[in-house]
Amino acid sequence: MNWFAVADADDRARGLFLRHYSAYHYKDQRRRSKFIGPGEYMALMTVDCRALFVWRKFIDKSGQQGVNCSVFRNEGDSRSSDLIKEADCMAWERWPGARLYTYINPRKIRSTNPGCCFKKAGWRFCGITAKRKLLIFERLPDVE
């Protein structure tokens, strides 16, 4: 296991989050104590504290159903797709049978293949948001 659970106010996790492209930075330089937002969540950090994964189950105004990967950031040496697969298993332990989904902003990442690490972890592209043109990826539980 690469991941361990952390609290919303964990300083190490917040540091990783603030380097994620989706992090909102207050113009008046206020320091936030929490970063996840409302709803049920599972915040995970790798043992070396170089990767962060946040699951959120909340009412998504877009109409998406399931458990949202709201943050994934890997600054370590572990393969991102392996970390994602492990986080998926942990999400299904907590929310059995749930659809997992995430949004990716292709304009904010360096990859020429946005979502590549999610694709390699078994996720599939399933749409684009109307307003911000974010890519939507999902992973459904394996059916035996």
C-alpha cells in the first residue's frame, strides 16, 4: 500500500494541493486551513508525502453521479497509473460499486495526451463539460 489517510487540514497535503492547477489562491493572500470542501471525502497521501489523492462524494451541480477524484498530484517517483489504481480500490472499499469520475483541464497540464495516467489505470474518456470544456473521465467497478 502506497497511500495513507490524512485530514483535510494536514499541512503536507495542503502544500501538495496548493501546487495543483485547480487550487484557488486568494488574492489577499489569505491562508486556508482546509482545502477539500463539503461532502464526504477521503484524502490520501503517499508514505513519502510526494503524492496526494482526494476523493469527494457530494452533489455535483453538473449532474455527474458517483465519487469524484477532485485532486491527484504526484511529485514522486511512483508511477501515477499504479497510484490511481490503488486509490480506486480504496474508494470502492468505502463506496462499494460507485462510479468514479474526474475532470481534467487539458489547458493546464503539460501532457500532449491529457488523462494518460488515468487511461493507463483503466479509466475511460466519457465527455466534455459544456462551460469550461474540461475532459470527463470515469471508471466503473469491475463486474465479475
